[in-house]
Amino acid sequence: MPRTLATLLLVALVTLPATGPWNARPAAAAGRIVELDVPAPALADNLLGTPAVQGAAVYLPESYDDEPERRYPVVYL
């Protein structure tokens, strides 16, 4: 059930328009995507041979470096 909910959330985020009465920002968001490796010790020596280090992509908004004390919302999928 949680995987279905995550899939629906991802579809909604991708298909909903970025502009509308609830959001006056332009559709093209400025920012960058940072790719990093995340240790996953629970996967070490598993029977499927899945690596114990997994890749992740993180979107950082344009203001991320200028406002280091600001907290940003996060969506994990």
C-alpha cells in the first residue's frame, strides 16, 4: 500500500501544472540536481547482490546556497 501511495504522489507531482491560482511562480524552476551516494549497510552481503551504497538525486532550489539557515520541505520517494 505505501508503494502505491508513493507512485500516485509522484504521478501527481509530475502531471499537475506548476502554475495556477495556488502558485504564481513561473513553470521553469531554477535550481540544481545533486547526485550523491548513500550508504545502505542493511544491504551489505544480501542474497541478491544489491550494492551497499545506493545513488540518490537531490533537487536544491536556487536559494539553497544563499540561505543556509532556511529549512526546505522534503519529499522522499
